[in-house]
Amino acid sequence: MSVKLLPTIDRLPEPLRRYLDRLDDQGKMLIVLKRELYNGDWRPMVTDLHNRLEGKPYIFKLAARIEDDLRRIEQMRELEQHYQVDLANYLQPLNETETGS
């Protein structure tokens, strides 16, 4: 599933526009999930991923993906704090992504 950038991306500072343009679908999906499942807050999402990662037994590939997601989240949190923005405001919501609206 591809998450599309919204036209409002033009309002962002150039470094953030470039970052979102280069962000892969996995990273974009994390931003959308933060908004839609975690009320726009990275902290409970990170806690949830850590809890899943620490659970036994777990599949190695899943654990590696969670660690990658945690690194992506940390980078996105730092960008959001630095620029005082919520990156989710610049990506289509899941319901629009699924229907192609």
C-alpha cells in the first residue's frame, strides 16, 4: 500500500520536503499509524514496539523490522521536534489511501 503526500507538503521547509519525498512507504506508514492508532503521539507507539520486541517467542525477521521501525521513528521524532510540525499532517489518512480518494 502506497501512502501519498498531500499538496500541503509545499508549506514545509525545504529539508522536510526533501525528507518526505525520499521517505519509503514503510516510513510513511509509520507516520500515518502514529496519527490513526496512537493519537498522534510517538511515545505509545515506541512503547508498543518495544513490548512486542521483548515478547517471547518472536520471529527474528519481525524483530529486525521492529528495530528498523524504532530507528525510523526516532529520526522522525527529532525532525518533528526540530521543525515543530506533525509529519502526519502531510500524508493521506489510511481511509483515503485505501480507496484511492
